Amino acid sequence: MKYLILFLMMMGIMTNIRANNLIYTPEKFPDFSPVTYYFNGTFDVIQNPYWFSQQDFFKKHETLWKRVRDPHHSIKKDGGYYELFKDEVFTGRVLPNIFLHSIGGAYDTRWLTEYFTEKGYWNPKLWSFFLTFAAHIGNEALETSGKEISSHDHIADLYFFDIVGFMMASDNDIMKFFVDELGMEAWHFQPAWDFQHDNIFNAGLNYIYRPKYFKGKVRPILFSGMQNMGGVSVDYGAHTISTLAGVSLTNPLKQKGRFVVGVFHENEGRLSSSVMFNNSENFRWRVQLYPPAFKDLLQVKSDIGIILAENKSDQFALGLSYNLPLGIGFISK
């Protein structure tokens, strides 16, 4: 009954979302796929191979269900409500909870709702809710492989921070503030299936902020995700180059990690290519060419995406996507 009540509450919240588009337009996102979003959201956490694994994918969902099906019992079992609030609200863990689950979740929920509305889906708000929450559940399931992560993390995310995100997605004023004033955008990765090892690589949810308060051709930019960076964006004509530096998380509980640098190129407001050094998934370097890159290089419209990377075990990764929600590739042995 409690899950039915929660579901009905969420449907009441979601029905308040009006159809005016703040994020999605077919012109700006001609290659957007909800399935790609699911893989990025679910496998986002595997960017940290020191803590998390995608092995036993379905068994991890069973483990998650046992931890969250009776929140009160699990909270008491893992130390009580004091420990829950101390760890998830009054430590550095609250930052990814807010920026990824609440604010990032609100952005993605709104994006998906506008997409499903534009495509004429029946009840687009319902589709958006289920897809976003499915990705969050998948992400929490993979987090069960972290030995120091208890039910408190999953319960705080799924029962509070994610719900806050759904609520914010329904508020036009809040979303206009994020998108129009803070310049929030999603720079999600291009996930690919490694057919040799039957694994997903190059998955991840990333959000950038370029506040509109700063005018001119040089603007500050913040990058939020499993890698948190800051830097500057420089506009030249219809193009933008952004150079950032920061931390790629290796210990999510203590917010510690390695130094990471990234350079990103945009064409007419769309991310077209990027190169990152010393970054997530233990990559020494990673180059990504998004579909707009081929418009730059070949002066033709294309749906091709390419990933090329090398990790610290001297393994090369190559991925290719072409008008598909999930690319295909391999990581050398």
C-alpha cells in the first residue's frame, strides 16, 4: 500500500508539468534517445572501478530491493535515523545527492517529459517518471557492490533526493532558473557495449553550468558528475571551447579523487567533441566525437559518434555509434 500511495503522489506531482519546452527541441537534439539516457544513468557509477562493478547486474537489483523494500527496518538495522541524517545530509555526501539526484534528476525528468510530449506519447509524464526512476534504481543497484555503502545511501537517494528532483521538474520557475539563469545543460557520455567482455563502458551523466549573469565571449563554467571541474568557456563565432580542471572521484564517500583535465568543443550550442586526461574509468585519456563533430569536419549531417581511449592498464577502448541508442565497441585485452 505504501508504494501505491507513493506512486499516486508522484503522478499528482508530475501532472503539474506543463508542456512548454525549456530543454528539448528536435532541432537541438535530433539524435536524442531515452534508451541512451537509461544506460548513462544506470551505469554512471561504474566510472569508479575502484568501488563499483557491473558484474551480477540482476543479482544486484535483488540486493537493492532487500535494502529498500522496508525503509524503516533497513534504517534501524544500519545504525538508525541519526546515522542516516549524519551521513547523507551533514557530510560531503550531500553534494552529489543534491547536484546529481535532485538537480540533475529534475533536469533529466523535464528533458524526457518534453521529448515524450513532442513525440506524441500517451501520458509523457508517466513515461518520464518510470524511465528516470528506472535509471536511478539501476545506478543504486550497481552501488551495492561498494562494501562501505549501506541501505542509508539508497534510501536517501530513492525516497528523498530523487523525489525532490521530480518535484522540481514540475515547477516552471525552478526549471527556468536552472536553464535560463544558471545556464544548465547536460553533457552526457556516449555509452557503448564491449562485446568482448559483455560490459558497458563510456557511460555517465554530466551537467554543466554557465550562469547568464556573465556576459561576453569568456565565461566561467562548472562541470558536475562523477568528475567535478571548473574552468572557462571562450566563444568564437558559432563555436565554443571550454577548458576545465578538477577531480575525478575515486572515493565517493570522502569525495576524494585524482586530478582531471578536459577540453570541450561546441558547435552552434551543441557539444561536438571532447578530450579528457587522467579521467574516470581509469582512462589516461579519452576522446569523444559526437554527431555535430562530423558536421564540423565533413560539412555533412551525420549520426555517427566515436569513442577512443586508453586506460592505465595499457588497454585501448574503441566505440562507435550510428543512429543507435547504444554504441558497440571493445576494450583490448
